[in-house]
Amino acid sequence: MDLLHDPANLTPDQLENGDRFAPRFDPDGLILAIASQADTGQVLMAAYMNREALQRTIETGQVHYYSRSRKKLWKKGESSGEIQKLRTLRTDCDQDVLLLEVEQTGRGAACHTGHKSCFYRKLEMSDDGFRLTDDTTGPLFDPKEVYGR
């Protein structure tokens, strides 16, 4: 069953203020999805979804994404055990970005590096320019052990 409406069939007012879920995929058939921890609001990661990933996420309650590099659908955590359970799905005003409020399972790491969040580094000024520094307690797992690379 197709859960999504076609945004081309809606007026701007219907798209922005109506009750029809009509995600606006880009020309490549993708939409940006930002995942945040449901209970704290911490941003965990950003990835893309195609129509199939979005529909599977809604139907199963387990988050699926589309890998642009591998050109295939993937269920978050299928290799690592770090599954994301969908709690709430939100869209922005013109329905071209999704916000997934999730329960991060497993060891609690959303990032393939083993960190809780993919946003574990911040830009800081130093004497010799700008540097990225890790402002977390470090990874929750060793990616070499989990992924074998």
C-alpha cells in the first residue's frame, strides 16, 4: 500500500498546512532524513531515504535508509545491531526534509565509527588555524570488530 501522496497534486497551502503526507523527493528520488534520539533530542545522524526506505520505515517501525555510495537500501543496524526504532516521524514545512525521532538500540551508537552520534566533532580555532576535535567520551564500539575493516 502506498502511504505517500504526490506533492504535485497539492497546492502550496495544502503541502504546508494540510494533513497529507507528501514528501518531496529530490530529482534522484531521495529525501534528507535527520535522526534524533527520541528522549533527549540529540541529533544522531543524517542520511537519505528513497520511497522504498521511507515506506519500509513506516510499515515496520525500524528505520531504513538508502545508501548513495552502495546504491542500495539498508536497514539501520543490520550489520552492527545498532537498530533505530521509529518513535515519531516529522516533516518540515514544505515536506522536503524528514526528522526521525528514534530509539537507538544496541550499544547506543548511531555512527558507523562507534560514536553515539555522527556529530561527535566540533570545529575549534587553534594557533595554527581551525581543527576538528572530538567532544565526546569516544566510541561505544570498535568498528573494526563490528564491520571487519
